[in-house]
Amino acid sequence: MSQTSDSCLDKWMGREALAEAMIPVIGRLYRENNVVTSIHGRSLINKSTMNILKAHRFARRMSNHELLLEETAPLLNALSELELGAAAIDIARLTEKFRAEGNGASLDEYLRAELAEIVGKRGADNRTSTDVVLYGFGRIGRLLARILIEKAGGGHGLRLRAIVVRKGAENDLVKRASLLRRDSVHGSFEGTIRVDEEANTITANGVQVQVIYSDNPATVDYTAYGIKDALVVDNTGRWRDADGLAQHLQSKGVARVLLTAPGKGDLKNIVHGINHKDISDDDKIVTAASCTTNAITPVLKAINDKFGIIHGHVETVHSFTNDQNLIDNFHKGDRRGRSAALNMVITETGAAKAVAKALPELQGKLTGNAIRVPTPDVSMAILNLNLENGTTRDEVNDFLREMSLHSDLRKQIDYIDSPDVVSTDFVGSRRAGIVDGLATISNDKNLVLYVWYDNEFGYSCQVVRVMEEMAGVNPPSFPARDVIAPIAVLEGAGA
């Protein structure tokens, strides 16, 4: 083995050692201080050494500088000495800001000034906890459960207390737990799960969840399980209007309702990042719109604000869903009776029209259609737009990449420009949509954008953000503002 190879391996092992040493520090900050650490929105809680290394590698997409463990490890150690109160801290952005604005101050001095609001508060959390009930436990319900359990922390914020389902078999509880534990698309649950058939509970990573069997959303007494003022998240899709969803409010212990589907009538369709500030305390029923609406609305807003949209067409290439047949059989919907596993199926989508509920300035400007394809997860929206102001491919891509890094929409919009990515690369994405820069087509005022989205997990993350807004349980985030650095265009930056 050459000296060069030896040096390369030694450097790698040194980075591994630094990442390993970060794990207990990240854990202590989380358990003792209610501090959630992340790298450009990628949570570091309960992550392995390799995941921490990959998160650092991912950060090279974000600026001209590599994110070095030699910088982040000391920063984490310094944070652990400050007796912090509850917060969400992005160590990548904080490192970048210290690098740009430190002005000769020591790391400790800088952090004490930047985080003055929470220094010395040792775990203090002004948030009140909110009980959460998942009504339905299908694809979205189980992913919401995973996310809520991951974010449980010290019990502040959103607290998953119960799920409500119709009993399907004598061993129903064991089967529900098994489906939470194993997922063919999203992999195994990260943690431990115990089932108590006598108490009818599932305990996952210390979070005890009551399983309640009911066919009627209006007759459940949640207070009998110690649940009060709960936020009920309806994942069934059985009721889409105010009258149907209001049944939940008749049950004891329920304060508000969130629907994980587009609502009908005058219900507010909320896309987090776009109109979540429209939620008021008086809104007892809110909807989180659809996965496609969540994926395209942030990108459409960004483009409309910058270039103006005259009109456009949205074509969704969407993974098949449970409402289709696996093999040809009767279905009340057109074409959906044909085998989902064997066919591309043209169907309708209301996402284009639904955009206007969150973004009224696009009212009447969009049409849409959908093609269901034989993949289990991750979809793509093709936005064919006619603009008021002409642009170029490079200008649009640079703009959207900047939006994904430093704008208020950075939790919703991601950007990638790798030549080899395919749909499975986006399984587990926490962003609402990911712009594929290499696929962008621009001809002055005609623009075509390709937006990937995990229609299950990415959407579930958006739902949780709406839940946090409804409950008012968002912790303070640091750094409060970004350093706007020049964007490095790296070959294969999205890999």
C-alpha cells in the first residue's frame, strides 16, 4: 500500500474518531438541555457515526467551504458547556456564521453572544406540551408516528398519546406494531418497540401510545386515557369537509383537528412555508393539503415572486397508492381498477387548482394532470410555465439553489444537480420538493422545472410542521439569520 493510501486511510479514521466522539455530546444536549442539533436541517439525533460523516459531506453543497469535523466537534463541546435552554441549533450554519463574523472572538465568547437568549437556562422549555392523537394508522399515520417519536425529546412539544383504528383481527395490536417496526420503503424503525396487549399500548423508544378501537370519531372519550385538549390528526381521508371532520370535536378531550389531505369547502388548506401564518387560534379544523400541492407550491411561489407566472401546466408522475388495485378488478374510479403494479395510469389531480388556496395570486393560472406509475414511493412534478419575465437556465437554477439554502423556504425546497439521481435516491427526504437542476429547461419566457418529492415522508414532515404551528410548540432556532455566502457549483454536488 502506498504512502498516499496510508495517509488517506489515516485521515478517514481520524474523522471517524471525531464523529464517534460527537455522538454522546449530541445525546446529552438533547436529553439534558432539550437542544436538537442538525446540519442544514438534517437532524443529528440518534444518528450513527457514518450518518454524521455523511451529513458533513452533504454540507459541501451549501457553500464554498467544506464542513470540517475539526470545526464542528469543538463547537458541539462548547455548546455542551453553556447550560443551554431548549432550542434547535444548526451547527453547520452556526459554524459558517462564526467563520464569517467571529472577528477574532473565541468560540466560547461568540457562542455566548449568539445564543444569549438561552445560555444558562439548562433545559428550560417554555413550550407547553400538546397531546396528539392519530386517527388512522396507514402509510401517513405510521410515518407521522415515527417522526413524532423521533422528536419526543423530554416530553415537551407534540406528544403522541394515542392512535385510533378499527379492529381488524384478534392479533390486531401485534400487527399494528409490526407495521410500525418494519416498512418495505422506509426501512426498519430506529429503536425498540414493545407491545402490552393487556393495556393495549405500543411503547416505542419510551413513548407509550394507547391504541383505541373505534368506528365513530364522535364517541371516543380520550379523557379516560388522560388525554386532554388533543390535536387529532385524521389520516383516513374518509371526511374532507367541515361537517365530517367536526365529528372529532364532539369527542371528549379534543381541541383541534388536522386533515392529512386536501379539504373541501372553506377549510384552510395549509402548505407550511407558504401560508402557515394564516392559522389562527379560532381555526378548529385545518387541512395540510396534498403531497403534490406541498411539493409544488413553494417552488411556484419562488418562481412567481422572481419572474412572474402567466400560466402553467403541472404534470405529476406519481407513485401508485393504496386506492388502486394490485391486479385488474372493479374500481369506482376511471382506470384505477387496472393493475397498479403493471401499468402507467392516467388520472386526475386537484393539486394545480389547490395551489391557489395557499397562493391566491395563482388563481386560475394552472392546469394539472397525473400519471400513476409502478413505483411504491417518490413522485415527480413537471412544471411547464409561461413567465412574465424571461430568464436563463443558469439564472433559474442559481436562484432556486439559493432559495434552498438561505430563504424562508429552505425547509420546503431542496436542490440537486447530480447526473445520476433517480427516484429511490429521494426516499426519506424531509423537504417538500427537490428541484432537479440538470433537468431544467429554459427558453426565455418558457420554463420547465422537474421537482422530485417523497410523497409519503416528505409530506409527513410538512404535516408535522403544520402540527407544530397549530400547537405553538416551535423552539427558538439558531442561528437566527444566515450568512449569505457565494454558492459553489460543485461537480456532482447532489450525489
